[in-house]
Amino acid sequence: MRVRIIAVGDRMPAWVSEVCADYVRRLGTKLKVSLVEIPAGPRGRGGSGLRAVEIEGERILAELKPSDYLIALDERGKEISTVELARRLAERMQSGPDTVFTIGGPDGLAEAVRVRSDFTWSLSRLTLPHALVRVLLAEQLYRAHTVLSGHPYHRA
């Protein structure tokens, strides 16, 4: 199984790329993680961004295979612990198809993406910057993998 992160936004600060790459490097060949960046949809001045969200949703859905297990990161999703994430990751590793995490743009995820998702996960009830969500997701994937491998990184 491979893990893909599909994230809206392609102009992240350098520190985001560096930190995410570090966690992916730490995983090595144990868990293959890749990032697909989706350009943000065009937003007009003072516009609601609804059309931009639809465009982003279409771009996200175009990256998916029918067999992909999609986890949408959304503040309205279910909050889970790191140990629960590790358990879910272990289940996904046993089942075979790729697992895809998706992070929306500044106005969130399109309804079509939420409907397609197999699970909706909230990292927090707080609204978080999308750059920080990438870092938190990468760290939590690494941490969950260390839980599964018995590595002392995670201390519960």
C-alpha cells in the first residue's frame, strides 16, 4: 500500500516542504508517502470562492483511482487519537489499495470530495492553516508508523 497526500496549494513556504520531506525520509521504504499538489482554483476579489472550491474538487477527484481509500481532512470530521490512526493505518496496509489523504484549499473541500471520501478526519476543531495541516499530517503518519513498529518516538 502507498499513501498519497493530495493537497490544494502549490506555493507553500520552504519550511513546510522541508519538514514534510524529513518525516517522509524517516519513513524510508517502510511506508511510501507521496505528495500531489493541486493548484488552487481562481478566486476573484471579494468572491465567496464557491467556484474555486468546485474546481479544486474536480482536480482532486481526477487524481483518484476508483480503488483508492479516501480520507478527507475536514474540521467537521471525526477526531481520532494517534493510536487510533495507527490502527486504521495497519488495517489499510493489510487491505492493499492505496490510501489517499486530501487537504482542501482556503475555503475547504468541495462537497463532491466529502461525498467520495471513505472517512472524514478532523485534526482539531480549530481552523488550521493549510501549510500547518500538511506538517501535522506528515508527523502523524510518521508517529502512527512508529506506534506500529514499537519505536519509542511515541510516548503514550
